[in-house]
Amino acid sequence: MPQQQGDYPHMDDQRLQLLKDLTELDAVPGRESRTRDFVRDRLEGLGEFDKDGLGSLTCTMTGESDSPRIMIPAHLDEVGFVVKDVHESGCLKFAPLGGWLDQVLLAHEVTVYTSDGPIPGVIGCQPPHLMPKEKRKKKIKRKDMFIDVGAEDAEDAEENLGIRVGDPIVPRQSFKRMANEDYLMAKAWDNRVGCGLLIELMRELAETGHPNTVVGAATVQEEVGTRGAETAADVAEPDLCMVVDVGAATDVPGSENERDVNLGEGPAIYMLDAGTIPHYNFNQMVIDVAEEEDIPHQLAMLEHGATDARAIHIHERGVPSVLFGVPARYIHSHAGIVHADDVDATLELMKTVIGRLDAATAADLEV
């Protein structure tokens, strides 16, 4: 029988601190240097580093054999925005980087990164008191919103604050343990939780050993079309791929999915996403390992949205790929929630699968 919620011990302080540090870094698509430098620092000494022209980082760690080469991608970027225009009032018009629902934007704090340093701001719109009655009943669209940075006018914003078109904008949200301390709230779980798991996985494999070569890949620009995964695969030259990302949790009011993904019940093993049909035999091996080792897990589908596997699984002659998703509520918003047990279970499952993937086992996974 699968383990039940609570079978894992409470997450240790070191892992909690790692996740806190990662989520509080700011890195939107195309501006991932902060997270990339952090990951590199934590993997220093474990393997050989390389970087592609877009900025994705790879760390190759050779175990008992050169093959199979297993690529473990975790994307560095988070959804955010970019300055589109500076209004004469000094407020900023903005464009999205990644997918956002307009209705989650208003009244949230953001940070605008200028060449002179970070500037705080808040997303606003015309107050309801000044709106016609019929307009108050309608959803406010992003085009009618702006970011107030406390500038007197456009000249103040541009000349004194140093704001320029193209400057990145990042949501502001601190890391919090909730009243139930297994529930963790932060921004950017998509995909800092994957970055944290990549770091922890490679650290543990370095200690225990592994019968293969592992290529950890911290990829860029996933949220705008899995672009970094495509170039990172050229560097990694993988035989197999195990993507670690978030899964969209459905255990909230209003969800009507045919397959439930619940916090506290283990990683989602995806049978499909909008960009990938995971490799059947490889997926089945992962499920078999989870069942044999009593590691909690969930089978899931993601019909809208894709992961780095979209680019990697069709690299060169094809790369058998599987997708692990840590269940997360409210992805692509300012604050999300994950469960500590799911993080631990995902790490345990990935580590166990990699420990069994020697050359003979990998050969048996052929289509």
C-alpha cells in the first residue's frame, strides 16, 4: 500500500532554508542569472559545468558508467512581467512574461529591476468610485492596469528612477510556513521547487553513487516556450530525460478535473501534457518503482501547458522522457502552496529510479 500523508518526517531545516532562498530570488524569463548563480554555487564540486548561449547551466556528474546519460531539467525562470511603456503620469504599462490570468494581478506588489537597482511598485487600476456602474461589474483587463512606482511623472520615472522599456518586473511575496507547518507558501514554486530538488538530488547521488551519468540542467525561458531546454539538450546529449517541475493541484473549490492532484499525496507522474507524451515503458518503470518502494504518487494529465520535456523528447533522434510534478496550488500567480511531504517523496522517487537505471535497464526501455 502507498504511504499515507504524514509517513514522512517533517522537512529538515536545511531543505526548508534551501527552498526559502530559492523562492525569494527574482528571475523572470531572459533574466535568470540570480537563480543560475545560486544553483551553480550549490552544485560546486559535484561535476563538470557547461553553459549554452541562452544561459542554461548543465552539471555533468559521472557515476559508475558513462551511460545512460540521464538529463534532469529544472527551469530557473518564473512568470513575471516587463515594462512596456512609461505613461505621462509616471505609472508603467506592462506586458506578461509567461501565462497570467488578468484577475489575479490587481493590488499585488512587484519589484521593477532597473539598471540603477530595484524599485518597489504596486499593480493598480482606476478605483471603483470613479467607474461607471456597468464597468464595475466587468472584469478589469490587464490593458487597463498599470504599475505605480511612486513617480511624479514620466520624467521622474525615467530620469530619476532609471526605468526603461524592457526592464523586468517580478512579483513580491515572502516565503511562509503556514499554520499547518507542512504547507509552504511562496512565489515562484514554478519552478524553484524543481531547482531545489535538482540540487538535493545531485548532492545525494554524489554521496550514494549511481550506475550512470547524470546531467543536471538548470534551464532558462521555460515559461515562454521551453526555449532553454532545447539548447540545453544540445549540451547534455541525453539518452533519457526526467523533468522535475510543479503539478497543478486540483484540491481547491471549483476544480472539476477528471484526475485529482492533491497536496500531501506524493508527486504527480504525468501521463500526458500539452507538449509531450511521456515514454510509456519509462513511465511504467517509474510507477513500478513507486509501488514497490511504497512511495506515494499520483497519476495525472495536463492538457493545457507543457514542460521542458516538450523540447527535449524530440531532441535529435528522440529522448525517452518522463515528467515529475510536485503538486502546487495557484501556479502562475503571486503566491502558491506546496506540501513538504510531496517534496520529500519526489526526491525519494527520483533518486530510487536513477539508482536502478544502469545500461541494461535503460536498454530494456526501448519503444
